[in-house]
Amino acid sequence: MKSADITPSAYLGIDVAKEKVDCMLLVDSHSGYQVFANTPAGFEHLSDWLRREQVSCVHACLEATGCYSDALALYLVEQGHTVSVLNPAVLVTYRQSRNTRSKTDKLDAMLLAHYARERQPRAWHPLPAEVVALRSLLAYRSDIQQTLLQARNRQRSGGLESWVADRLQTQIEQLVKEFKLVEERIWKHLETSTNLSATWFHLQTICGIGQLAAAHIIAQIGEIERFAHPGALVSLAGLAVKQRESGRSLRGRAQMDRHGRGSLRQLLYMCALVAMRWDPHMRAWAQRLKARGKPTKVVLVAVMRKLLHIIYGVWKHASDYDAQLAFPTAA
């Protein structure tokens, strides 16, 4: 039975680290605390503990820590539990709201459990296997690219012993071959994917977004259905605007939130630069913002946000980029 079909009878806060997970269980007025290894065997011990506590369904809450939290979150969902995976910034804000200054793994687990019980955060669902595979391929491509860059820099530095120079050249040649192989694998994966292929091609119709950028956007966002409106994508990228106003004395300058994914912001930054140069509609829109006295950085962020709105529309409606829809007031 799926976790969504059962009402949780308890709340579990999990602080995830590389080698261990600190777990705080809240059942009515009772609480319990245990530490388990962040391994498949440790997950089984966690399940045994829940059974001993006579908990059949739990609402687990943990922070998104990438490879350290994904396996546990997936395991708990498969066991029929409800799981919420939070942006780490959420816990920071929640800790402040409770006026909690101390920070330990046990305390973080307790805060996560209380957050789950008080706020009832949205349930997390695993990404489709095709998206997970794409993320893996892109991560491997990035690793090879970084290693290749390091090897070439070492080669250019000079002063290498001949045997080292030969081995380094062999390594570079092998890395180049591996890089070509993984890129071919990425394109084939996207072209043949039932659920990703059309989206990949639609995204490439947006000026500033090419093959690789479209692939990264799909990998970063995963499923557009997870986002109820474009503003949710803006928050994911950390491009939401924070206002700082209070009474008459405080008139702070609005600032970018930056609590989202830095990798997505970096990608959008490069796409925005290209879009402002080659898309006449985007360029004209950006120029109108400048004419209103907006600083260059503010205009660039606005273009990044505009791109996210366009991406949302193209993906949501499974259609190509239409400048008339994106800029309806353009002359």
C-alpha cells in the first residue's frame, strides 16, 4: 500500500550524515531517539526499531543532502511511509522561529520531527528512473570534464619527467574518448526516452538554451508536475526576492533569496547572457528595464526569472517557445 493511502500515526525526524542517521520519533506525548548507520543494513535496523515501537506508518522528515539522503528517502517510501524532503534553509528558519540557538545532530532530528507534526509538509515522491539516469550521466560527464581539465593543466605546466608526460598524454587521450562516449550516451538517452524526448526538444526552441543546457534543466527540475506555478521554479533556483521594509525606518533594498540550487542559478546565468544577446524580444525587454533605471545585475536576474517562466510554460504545455506568448505587450 502506498504511503499516501495511510494516515501517519507518528512523526520521525532524521538528521542525515555521510555515515549515520540520527532519528527522533514522536508518538503522541512519547518520544524516542536512536542512531543508525547510513547503509541498507542500518535502514533495516531503523524498520525494526519502528516495529518495536509499534509504529506502522510514520511521516518522516529529513533535509535534502543529495546522495546521503536519497537512498534512505526511497527506502522509507518503499516501506509505505510518508516522506518529506526539505530544503535545508527550511530548518534554519524553523530553528529561529523556536528561538533555538544550539545545534546538534540529535537536536536537528528533534526539530525535523516537530516540523513534520506541526507543518505537515508535502510528501516527497521519487523521481522517474529516466531522470535519475540522466542525472547520473550528467554527473559522470562533469567528473570527466573536471579530471580532463586538471590533466591538461598539469601537462601545460611543463617540467615533467618523460615517463610522467607519456602517462599523462595517455590519460588525456583516454579521458577524451570517455567524454565522447558519455555525451553520446546522454543524447541517445534523451532522444529515445518516452517521457523526456519531447521536453528536451521543446526546451531547445528557447533562445539561450542548447542541447546540454536543456538536458541539465530536465535533470535539475525532474518533473514539472511537482511545481504548481512558475514561482515555485523561481524559488527552486533561489531567485525569489526578499523584501526588507518595516514602518518608516527600514527601507532595505530587495535582495535575491539564494536559498535554492546554486547549480541551477549558474546555468540560468549563462543562458540569460545568450538570450539577451540573440533573442530580440528578450533583448528589447531587458533594454526597457534598463531604461527604467534598473541596475545591470537586477536586469540579469530578471531575465533569469523570465527564462524560468518561459521554461515552465513550454514544459507544462508541451509546446515550442512562442515569443508572442512570452512577451504579449511587446510592440
